[in-house]
Amino acid sequence: MNRRNFLKIAGLGAAGLALSGCGLKSRREAFNEQRITSIADTGDVQYRIIPHSNTKVSTIGIGASAIHEADGDEIQRIFDYAADKGINLVDTVMSNFASAELMGKAMKGRRQSFITQMHIGATYPGGTYTRTRDFAKVKEGFETQLKTFQTDYSDIGFIHYVDEGKDYDDMLNNGLLDYAQKLKQEGIIRNIGFSSHSVEMANRFLDTGLMDVYMFSINPSYDFVSSGGGMTLDADRKKLYERTQQMGVGITVMKAYGGGRLLSAGSSPFGKAMTPVQCIQYCLDRPAVISVIPGVRNLMDLKSAALYYAATPEERSYSDILKSQVKDMDGVCIYCGHCQPCVRAIDIAATNKFYDLAQAGDALAKDHYMRQSRKAGDCIQCGQCEPRCPFHVQIRARMRQTKEYFGA
């Protein structure tokens, strides 16, 4: 198949033509699904190793953040396909915990076929996702996850979502790191790590020397900053990836599609749409990355990602995207952080990121936004940040929109 047709099919899968596991499909949608399936089923799964344990993980995994959109039969089909193909890594954080029992049922009897990464500090009061640092709730929440997923261990245990210094300190003071170490010593988790969107926090965790693997948000819009007339890889992120590899620690990737933003020319900060295949290749090209975990709402989402395994090097190439010039991104935030510091200590890049993710349908973005110590509502509209932005983003207007959207 030529590159144009392949990329067209890959883009169709990402654009949401695959339905959410139920309902009637149009002839066009059914035809596109058949084409995606016919290609995705031909590629052989590739694997990488968690360095400290020699655990083999597929380079594409299953993200469960929106898997609640699928019914029980569809979830069964997702895991049947993954097991048959050899896709083995499963991240279990979800916005609605009702699907956890269905996932546990789908893995029952073949637990050894899957590598789970569960999150210590993700809890589900009333079945809805939230994060806690209360030790009793953390412990109860993790034990509930094990029970609901019908297993007595997790291959990976992440201290969940640490993005700020105070939260890191609270995590230490509340005994969460000690608890994670104890779980590893007892074999209840086999590899210890953390999840974060922050370079600073990632480095602080690496400083402990205890980490085996961690989950980090990686994609070109997060990694690249303006440089003269074009783009360059952010120096701090580059150093983090290199340091991680040197320490023998692995990275699993979240937000590879930028919450879907990169898959549309209209929303991509590069002014060009990427395919899931290109996004996955970009992430796998970063040092220390062992797997990319896109959100899976239905079987076609997983097959759209699995197109990667059948793609040629040319079809995986993203070089044309990264040749975009700054002028293509005028007015678009790429979360580079050049606008800092804020006189009110707002993390402007993170605030913009969570706003964009929420608008793109990320079910966890609001909770993550609300847990920031400073929010858009703290903005005093001084405008000192705007002259520092290389892309001329109207930051004050964005803060007003974000406050209205989240209510804080």
C-alpha cells in the first residue's frame, strides 16, 4: 500500500470513525474498519525491556482512561485481540471504575499474558476517579484495584500523578514511597515507579535511585520549543530522557496523541495532522521509552494504534511535521514554559495543557487541573507573561476562558 493511502486509513481510525463498541455503523465506517483491520492484523508486535527486571512489554499498550465507553462484550474483544496479537501492557487508570471488573474478567485465566501498571493513590469513591494522599485511602484504594481486577499482584506499581513539589513532599511525609517499597518487597508489585507530567518531579524521583519505570507525557507539542525560525527539542526534557536511559529506568508514555490534538490539522500546534503511527514512532524514538499507551475506547482504537506494526519506515516518519516554522503556530500554546515566571505562581503551561485536554475529551483532565495549587482563577490579568511567549498566545484571555470552563 502506498504512503498516501496508508496515512489516510491511519488518520480515519484516529478521527473517531471507529464507534464506541455499540450502535449502527454506516457503510463507510464499516468499510474503513475493515481496511484498518486488514492492515493492523498483518504486523508483528515488537517488545522492549524494563531494564531492572527484564520484563518484556509490547511497544504499544492499552490505556483504560475512557474504556468505560465500551460495553462488556467490546472489552472482551479488546483483550482477546491483544492476547492473540501479543499486546501485553495495560494501564488501569480510568475515569469510571465500573469497567475494572469487566477488564478483570477479560484477563481472567490468562493473567500471565498481560503486564499491568496500577497506580498507588488513584481511588474511585462512588466509582469515579480521584487522587488521594490520605494513606488509609491509598492503601484501601490499591487493595480494591487488585481485588476488582481479580489479581493478587501488579507488574508495575506507580505512585500516582505527582506534578508539584509540595505534593512530592506530602507523598514522602505520608509514607506513600515507603508503602510502594513494601509492596515491591512483598512481591505485590514487581516494578516500582511514578506517573508525572513534570520534568522537575521526574528528576526528584530519579534522585532516590529506587525507580524501575515511570509514566510520563511525551509528544512533539510537549517536547519542542521555538528556536530562531524553527523548533528544537526542549533541553530539560532531552536531559531527562537521556538521564533516565543512563540510569537503566524505563518510560511508558501517556498523551502520545496530545489528547487527540495532534491528530487534526485544525488543533495541532504544528498546523499539520499527525497519524497515530507517527505519534507512536516519535515517542519510541525518545531515549528510555519502552512503550506507548494510547487511550482505548473500543477495539478499533487499539487496531488503529496497531497499524504501527505494519507501517513502513516512510509511513512512520514525522520529519515533515517537525519542519514546521514558528509562523505556523502563531497564537497556539505548545506548553514550552517561556511565559514563566508568573507573579501569582500559576503554572501557565500546565493550566493550558489541562484546558486543552479537557476540551479534547480527556476525562481525567479536570481532576488534574483542580489539584493544581494555583489555577486560572488566580490570574490578576497583569499581562507580564504575554511578551515572553514566542507564539504570541493571548494568555490572559486563555486564563479567563479556563476559569469559566472549570469554574476555578
